[in-house]
Amino acid sequence: MFGLGPMEIVVIGAIAVMLYGKRLPEVGRSVGQTIGELRKQMAALSREMDLAAHVDGTASRTVSRRIGGGDDGPQVSSPRFDPPAPADDTPPV
């Protein structure tokens, strides 16, 4: 569980009891509800991302290429930058 050993969990529990005392069940319930809401939001975001990738076929190909899928599309590179040529009427430096 999050890389915590039994001793660390006991220490965290003891600190929680000292800080919250009789309100500990209320605080635990509130934390549980917050974690549940975060999970629901993450699931909704994941569904929307999957839907967007499904609607836009290029996104799914890009993701599969990054993950290690086949190379089934053209390679895209950034445009080449050519600096402006010096004008003939500029004085030498």
C-alpha cells in the first residue's frame, strides 16, 4: 500500500488519532468521499480522452506509434529555418 510498511501505517494512525480524536470517523468519511470523487473524475477524463482518440483517428495512430506500434504513417518533422540573406547595400562590419 503506497510502499508503506506496517510500522509507518501505525505511526500515521497514531498521529491521526492525536490530531482528530473523536472526529476521526467524520474525517475518514470525508477523505473517502474526496478520493471517490477524484476517481470518478479521472474515469470521466479517461473516457473523454478515449472518445477523442477514437473520433480523431490520427491521435490513436500517434499514441500507438509512441507506445511502440507500427510505423504506418508519414514522419513529421519541423520546418527548416533559413536565416535571411544579407542585403547587398549593407555596409561591411
